Amino acid sequence: MINATDELGAEQLLALYRVMVLIRRTEERLARAHQMGLVPGPCHTYVGEEAIATGVCANLREDDVVFSTHRGHGHALAKGVSPRAVAAELFGKATGCSQGRGGSMHLFAPEIGLMGTSGIVGPSILQGAGAGYSFKLLGSDQVSVAFFGDGAVSNGAFHEGLNLAAIWDLPVVFVCEDNMYATEVAFRDATRVQDVAGRASVSYDMASVRVDGNDVMAVYQAAEEAVSRARAGQGPSLIDCKTYRTRPHAEGMRDGGYRTAEEMESWKARDPIAAHAAWLIDKGRASAAELEAIEAEIKATVDDAIEFARSSPFPEPATAADYIFSRGA
Amino acid sequence: MREITYTEAAREALAEQMAVDPSIFVVGEGIGERGGNFNTTLGLYEKYGPMRLRDTPIVERGFVGMCAGAAMTGSRPVVDFMFIDFILDSMGELLNQISKIQYMSSGRIKMPIVLRGCIGIGGAAATHHSGSYYPLFVHIPGFRVALPSTPYDAKGLFKTALTGDDPVLFLEHKLLLNRRGPVPEEAYQLPFGQAAVIREGSDATVVALAIMAPKVREVCDELAKDGLDIEVIDPRTLAPLDMATILESVAKTGRLLIADETFGPCGIGAEISAQVMEQGFDDLDAPIARLNGMHTPTPYSPSLEAAIIPDKAAIAQAIRDLVAE
């Protein structure tokens, strides 16, 4: 394998750091806003899993597309949706990226390839394959990425979508974010085969790799290979990212009973942002001052996003049934 | 004008549009080299090859969900279900994704996808190959539902489905497929939401769907010998539904029967009836009547199958009863 650490310049390495911090700080503020009642609906955070969206999306062009999950804030931000548009959507405001029709689980920014986060587990896999079909049919070199969790792996959509993408050599990257729990059901209780990469290669003859999903460099490198393979017309890949969410399934939910404090602490000790920061400093690729400057920059960005969301208007009630069809009605 | 079959007419619309729009592709089981179980794609594979005539494994949820993603990114998928009963395996993708994504994205993503298949009871196809299901889709915001009953309507409505940006259910009653009728050779479209008055009359109005349209018209031609002058309306599309034409007719006749082969409860007849009472109550001279197939899974044996669908005698009786009210 090529060593991605050698080919990335300081600017790119810091960009990975910046995106992870942006996701973390945005979600911390959104969680607080949720506690304050400013986010009227559900809010599933990505805290602890930021390295995956960051490492994957850093390999995508603006016209590549992403199909995401209910835990999709990180995918949206990493794909380039502004923190203002994400925050405003969660606040239910007209300035949100779905103009208040979606909320946390239905973020859309098709202009820059965010084809939707979703409240249903599984369809991202199928729709991701379908975008790949489009690109192949239309002769485009765009790439489609489908994110999903371990909870989707036992769903029929996983088998059907991977099989179709494989038999038709579609330009798709399947990214499994195995955070060990589907809501509160352990992956070990949901399958005899937790080796998702192994399933892809054995069952569908698909290129696949398992990576440490908390290591942004490892994710970046795996995604670079998968995206290049898809763009070159060499078919789909699967990246099996092992990770952990360190907040409850959704904000405000009781988090006990299904996992231990020891397990939680062991994963917190492997925080992807702290790990990348330590690596950057250890390898002499960035200084502590540079990282602090990024924190300060992100804090200002997130402050602005929350204030924007708070001060934006709610959508006009008269527009509640707009956009059901393409031409009015 | 030349006469061709219903299936040939729909296929002509597909062939015309595939020739001018390279983003159209068809998926289904046996729609490639074989040309479709009902000859829906006969001769197209030779012209357009496997990317555009894509034979699939038997995974309705999988390829419907896949087609959603394709429609969102610049393609125009046509899903050929063969028998529409098979659509049921993909209901989550249809009701939770395909019907909602234009809305959730505030209109920035389009969903130009056509979902076609045979509906209806006949030929001892039994209960897994005899469903119709269109009331389910009319209930859900986000679908267009076309239900042509003639070759002319099949070509024109299919063409409209293939050029719009919305999800369209295009449902073909299996007993209509081989019926012939006049169809122009040139391209044309029929707008959705425009009913056809297929027989004019003044004594009563019958709204007849799909196979019931030609059946009811034939019955009314016979009833004319007894002096009954019945107007017959084929809505042609159920979403949108042309209530204006129905209300105008009821204003003239004062009596309404809705004849629909599929189930009555929460069905199209119930909806039309409610809307006429809301908007045309004062025009009614008699209670609105419905004639539906029996509310039961479709049995296999010919004697049982015949017992659950309204035959011509039942239609004639329903009309006589309505006029006598």
C-alpha cells in the first residue's frame, strides 16, 4: 500500500484535522441546543466517528455524490455543506439545507453532492448503487459513496445493493461505519459474521478492506484507493470502518444497559481527533499553535452558525405542501 | 388510422422516447434479450444493449431502491415489474424514499421514475399475480398514477410519464394488453389529470376504471336499447384525478356509480364519492353507488375467480338500480 502520510502535504493534513474539529464542535453545540429545546426534533450525533466521513470525503470532488444515514451531520459537513445550513435545518428554519422540510435525518444539498441523510436504515446502499448506475450509463467519471452502519449489514438492502453494484461493476464506494451497536442492539448479537469486509469479498467478489475507523489517515488511504478504483471504471469497493459513538444513539436518550463504562472509556481514549493531533505533532507535521489556531477558527465558525440558525425565520406555514411534485400541484 | 394493441402502443411510446433520451433505461426480469414477459420491450435490447435494457436478479426492493438513486442523479429509470404484485417487496423504497425525496430536498432533486406492471384479475393467475393496489399509491402524496384503458391512452400517457419529472405508476390491466385500437403513428402526449368521456348520456354517470371502462361502455350500449342514456367517464389518471369532469357530468345527470374491479373499502370509489358530496351534493338526485370486486384475495379456480369480479349482468343491474332510485 502507498503510504498516504508521505504524499499528503501539511495543508491537507491540517484540512483533515480542521474538518474533524468542525464536525465535533458543531455537534457539541447542536447537542447543547437540543438540550435547550432549540432543536425541536431528533438529533443523532457522530461524535467519535468523525475520522470516517472526513477521510472519505477528502477524496471526493464536489460533483461526486454521498448517500448518508440518520447519523449524517458529519457526512454533510465533510461533503461541504455549511455549518450554518446544517444548524439552521436542525433548528427547523427556512434557511436550513432542506428549508425546514427535513431536519437532522433529512439533510439535502444536491448542489454539492449531498443526496440526503435518511431516517431509514438501508436505502443509502441501494441509492448509492443507483447513482453509480447513472454515472456509468451517462458516461460520467463521477463516483457515488454510500455510508451505512453495522445495523444495515443484516438488512436485505446490504445484500441486494452490494450484489447489484458488483455484477454491474458500478462506480460505488460502500462505507460501513461499524460502531458496534444498531441503536442499542450489539452487532455481535445481530450476526455470526462481524467481518463486513470479508462478507463483501467472499459473497460479492468485491474489493474490500477493514480499517481502524478512528484513524483518519487509514480511512483516507483506503478511500483514496476505493475512489480511484471507481473513477477508473474498475467497479465498487467496500471499506469496513471499526469505530464507536461516544454519545447516546440520539440526544436525550438513556444510554445505559447495553454497554459498559469500561468499553466507553477505552474508546474515548482512542478519540480520532486527539489521535490525529498527537500524530501531527509527533511527526512534526504541525505545531500545537497551529492546532489551537484551528480550534479558534472553528469556534468562530460554529458560533456564527448557531447564531445564524437562532436568528433565521421559520418557514412560512403556507409553504407546507410545496415541492411534493416537480411542477407544483 | 392503423390499429395496434395496447402493449404495442405503450412499447411504441417507450421506443420513441428511448431514441431521443439516452438517460432512459429499463430494469426488470426478462426485459433484456427476451423482450419482456408481456413483450413490453420487444426489439429494444438489439438497439440499445444491456445498460439500457437491464435484466435483473429477482430483487424488487434492490432494483427499485437502486433506480431511486439513478433517478436522483440524472437518469430516467423505467421499472418493469411484469406483474405489479411484485412491487410490494419494494414498498419501503417507494413510500419512504421515491415519493418523498423531491419534497424533502425542497424540489432540488427530481425523481423521474416510471413504475409499470400488469394489474387485474383474469386468466386464473391467482392471488400473487392478480393485484391492482392503485388506491395505496393514490393515498400517498408524491405519486402520479396512470390507468389507461385504450391503446391510444396507453401510448399518450406513457409518453407523458417518460417526459415528466415525477414518479409515475403506469398500470396495465392484463385483459387489455391484446386489445386493439386506433393509435396515431406520430408522437403525442396526453396530459395527466384529464378524464375521457367515453360515452355521452344524460340519465346517469358511471366512472369506470381500467378494464371496467370498456366493460361498462358495452353494457351501456346494450342498455340504450331499453332507453337508458348513460354517460361513462374514464379518469385515465387517478393522481391527479380530474374531478371537474366528473362533477360536470353529475351536474347533468344527477346520478353517479363508480365501477372499479379492485377493492371498495378506502378505495377510489370512496374518494370520488366523498368529493362529489363535498363539491356537488346539491346536484345529486340519488345516493352515490359503488360497484367493486369482492374484498377478498383472488382465488384460483375459474368458478371462484368469476364470482369476485363484477360481470356485465352485475354492471347492468347496478345501473338500473341507480336510475330507479
